[in-house]
Amino acid sequence: MVLIVTAFFVYGCEEEGAKDLDLKTMSWEEILEEAEGTQVNFYGWGGDQAVNNWINGFLAHRMMEKYDITLEWVPMNIDEILNKLQGEKQAEALGTVDMIWINGENFFTAKTNDLLYGPFTDALPNFNHYIDDEDVEVQYDFGFPTEGYEAPFGKAQFVMIYDEEKTPNPPTSHEALLAYAKEHPGEITFPAPPDFTGSVFIRNIIYDIVGHEQFLEMEADEDLVREAIKPAMEYFKELKPYLWREGKTYPATIAQLENMYADGEVRMVMAYNSNLVSQRISSGVFPETSASVIFHKGTIGNGHFIGVPFNSPNLAGALVTINEILTPEVQASKYEPANWGDLPVLDNDKLSEEEQEIFEAVKLGEGVLPQEVLLDNRLPEVPAPLVPLIDRIWMETILG
């Protein structure tokens, strides 16, 4: 069967006028031909060197070998990327970004401001073959409908990391964490928002105290949110004097907290990459006795995605690259802790026995919780508009 892409794309405006690329009637084979020999500019957060190495190494080499596509990875903070697209939109300028690593409130901002091209996922053979399009984590991104405007890239889940020698019984609830902090004053802390990992830690504590169900369809009303999370804010007030530097200051980034844990300054660190502990152990950064733990009520997980800008100069190349990312071989390579450790997005029921064996062969490494444990204790993210409200309320209440 020949796949027909029902899409129409305008590259952008140049002095001689708009250059149009009509994909309405193009088959996938024609899209592959259009993409061959081109350059794809992939923009996204570059704060993890292992991720940068995987994209510049494995993924870039694969795209060149299979499709003669030059993949140019451009590390940049997502707010800068969105500002760049907004500026191009206002100036009606030729696009410079072909693909974006995006999710959560940033996807909400981009989509509501018409900065993304789509829907496009139905045009991808591997999306149709390997992805469960009825999965809530495919249909929604932080509670906001994806509607085919972004393709799954990977999955993440919040975990806490501790040293088994120092902490044989790690805390698995907010009550136990408070008791642990009181036993070891000054040796527990977390990054303050807007750090992404610190922000999700705060939301996880909120879930543990007041539950998560009420937030899933909650209106983005500050008074409503403030009242809902009030018990959790009282908890953070009680926890504060037992934190590092008595909670008068917090690490600015998760990288700073990782260094503090590695140096033995604090007893626990946290991650939204469930395989990070294995990476840090193998690189000699974390103690070999480090391990992961989650709260017994579960921890927050989400998916991260790839979007295509409204003015992508190389739509065909972007589609081919995203489609290749949704292969078992690429997802398994990304899953390898030594490469990245990012959880795969493919539906296991849609994999052949041979393809399942590719994932079974991945060695998770030391300190990593099995994927089935994580997925069985996975909680949904709050809707994107609530995230900045929760961060602001925490900062106003706790930082003063």
C-alpha cells in the first residue's frame, strides 16, 4: 500500500516570493527522495552531554548512512527557540529550524501561538506501525491535546537516587522524607524552580499529599490552585529548616545538586531520567552503591516529543528523521544507559519477537529500577498551564 501524505507546507518568504512545497499527493518514497542529500537542523535542550553525544553520534551517523541526510544538532534553551520562531513569524522570515525537541508548557505555548506545523504524525509509517495512538501519553502532553503536532521521542519518570551504604532504608513517602530530613539536618535539598527537576519534585510532593486526580482537569485559576496545594505548602514550610543551609537557599540547577551528591555534601539527588544513576556510576561520578527509589504512591512520568516549526525549511528531511527515530533500533540505542537511558515510546505489543529481543538485550546497569516497576507506578503530569502557577506559588510561599 502506498502511503499518501495529506499535508501542504509553505517553506517561508524570500525576496523572490514564497517557495511552496506541495506534499498533498506525495508518497513516502517521494518524500524520501526529496529528503535525500539535505540538511536537517534539529534544535533542543543541550544541557546533558550524553544526550548531545548520542544525537551527534549515533543518530547523525545513521541519518547520513541510510538517507544521506546531514543532521545538524543545535543545542539551545527552549525559550530561546520559541522566541526565535516567534520573531521569524512576525517578520515573515525564512525558517531556520526543521525539528524541535519539545514538551509540556512549551508545546502548549508553541501550539497556541501557531508556531508548529501539523498535523504530521499520520504521515509517518513508523508512527502508524509502532505507536499506540490511543495511549493517553501520545494523545496528550501535560494534559494538552497533541493532535498530531508532535511525535513521541522518549519517556521520562521521576526517581530519587541515594547511597545504599548511607541510607539502607530510603524514604518512600513525603512523611518518611520529612522524618529523614529531621534525622539528617542540612543533608537534603532540591533545586528551586524554574529548574525542571526541582519543579517536578515539588509536584510529586503535592501529589503524595493531596493526590493527583483533582489537577487533571483543573482550571488554571491561581486561587483555585493555591487552595488545592495549601497542605503541601505547609509541608514545605515544615521541611525547610531541615534542608541544606536551612532552606535559606537552594541549588540553582540539577547539575549543581548532582555535584553536591557526588561530593557527599547531600544524601540524595533526583532525576527525571530513570537511568541516570547507571550513567553516573559507570562514569565514576556517583558512588557505586547508588540506587534509585520511587514513592510507594508513584512518581510523575511524562513523554517528550519532537515538533516541526510552522516554517521548517526542510519538511521532508524532518519527517524522514522523525520517522527514523521511531524505529526499534534507534529507540533501543537511546534506551542504553551508556548512550542516554531514555525510556522507549514504542508499543511492545506491536513489536515482532526479533524487535522485542533488541530491547531485552539492553543492559540497564547498576542502580536502575526495572521498566515494569516504573510503568506500574507512573503518575500523569498536571496540565501545562498549571505548572508555572505551582512554581510561582511555591516561590512566593517558601522563598518569600
